[in-house]
Amino acid sequence: MKRLLEEKVTALHGAGGLVMEKLIRERILPKFKLRTAGPIGLDHLDDGAVLDLPPGAVVFTTDSHVVKPLFFPGGDIGKLAVTGTVNDLVVMGARPLALSLALIIEEGFPLRDLEQILESAAAVLSEIGVALVTGDTKVMGKGEVDGLVVNTTGIGVAERVVPDSGVRPGDLLVVTGSVGEHGLAVLAARNELPVEIPVGSDVAPLWPAMAEALESGGITAMKDPTRGGLAAALNEMAQKSGVGMEVEEERIPVRPEVRGLCELLGISPYELACEGRAVLAVAPEKLEAVLSALRKHPLTQGAQVVGRATDRYPGKVILRTTVGGKRFLEMPLGDPVPRIC
């Protein structure tokens, strides 16, 4: 029995007794050592955390993560969960302050895999100086959940909130790096690609890479192109802002191997999810300041102007193709790769 408990998650790990307490104190808490400002944090194991928040607008977000498989080139569900929530805060203009982490685990899940996933999550938080302050653990019966589901909630503070609906005619559209890599990395991990490729996920936290660019005050709207990729992000921003957009296809950064594989598979790289990129609308007079700030950081050094917002055809995105034509860049019906986050 002892050997079983050491190697696999059992129903007792979610039952609120000594076995669950041992899991939390010995395998979870030691990985999240960073403390946040506040009198009650994760190590207190109280019913909630108490935070001392600095002045500014409080931004609050939550997300659940069901990526399949749990491990993929460049990351795993732990890194993805923390990164996704951090990036949701950042694209609202917020500095991330604290996160929660809730685990729904299938009975029989390998504890060594769980520890690796938690270590990945902790590494991201340590990298950006953000604390995990509270969490929860539940165990479901065999077959009642697919391995592991992770929920993360984040709190941040913004001096100036940046919504995705703030695009104005004349604003320049900027993508912070190459697109499509996360979606292909997940496909590769599922062995659904006809060739072996060296494409890893772009999953990475946008903080602090975006910090100086946000301080410029030139970013009028922002979104992370996750499910539905760049196409979905641009269409949502155009529709919510009531503007049109003209995008130059030759300016959209796509790695050659990603473009080639997308052509082979018959899918668009503009519809594949990214997990370490942002789409920005930038006031023309602040463009150089924003680009200069972005290009100082390795994650965003590939930032590229891809188009401009216009007062024509509101809510629509026009793609000027590499052969000189024009077409609508439509909102995808759904992500071509399900369960990518």
C-alpha cells in the first residue's frame, strides 16, 4: 500500500485526510517558495489568501487547461497553465501579482509526472517573480477525467487597463513574434504529423517582456492569439472596436518550417494557437517607442508591424496576399487543433 501511494495518485490523495495533507506539504508546497506581499499566503494553507494590493485597477482572470497530451515539445500543462493566465493579465495591461492553482487528477496518475508538471509551473512563476497564493486538489475516479485538468486564476494590477476593444482607425497592428508554433507542437506530440519536425511550442510568459512597452502609453488594444490564432484575435479586436483592418501577409512572421507543414496539412498558420505572443494596436506616434521596448527582450525581439486599422469595412479583416490579391481573413469556426490549451 505504501509503495502504491508513493507512485500513483489514489482516491485518498483527494479525500482531505492525512494522505492528502502529505501530498500537499511534501510534493506541492516545496515547489512554490515565492512569497507575495500579504499576511496570509500559500504556506498557511488557510481557506483563502490575503493580499496587500498596490494602487491601480485590479485585473482578475481564470482559465482551465485540458491540453492533450500533457507533455509536448517545449512545455507541458503546468507551464502552459501558469503562462496562459499570466498572459491573460498582461494583455489587459496588468502586472501579474498572484496566482491560484487547482488540480483535478485522475486516480492512478503517476506522481512523478505530477511533480514534473508542478516544477514547470513553479519555474515560470519564479522566472517572473509571481507568487502562488492558494490552490485546491481533487481526485476523480479512473476514467472520470482524462489524466489531469488544471485551473489557474490570476490577479494583477494595471495603471492603465488595455482592452481588446480600443483599436482606432490609423493604429498600427503589431505581432510580437512568429505565429503557429504551439498548435504544431501539440500536433507533433500526438504523432499526427506525417514528418518529424523541430518545432517546439512558443509557450512563454509575456511579463516582463511587455512591461516597458506598456509604460510607453502607446498601446491602445491588445490580445493574445491563443485558440483560433492570429485570425481569431484580429477579428475579435476588429469587431469589438468597430474598425476594419488591412494586414500584409508578407509581413506576418511565420517560420518556414511552420508554413511548409501547414501547406502540407492544408491548414492556415494564422488559425493555429500561440501561447507566447501578443497582438497589439499601437498609436502611430508611439510606434517606435513600443517597437524599441519590445525588441530589447528575447521573447519579443521579433515584433513586426503587420497592418493598420481603418475606418473602412468595420469589423472585417482584409489580408493582402503575397501575390498581390486581397481576401477576407475570416474568423475561424474553431481551432483546427482541439485541446491545445
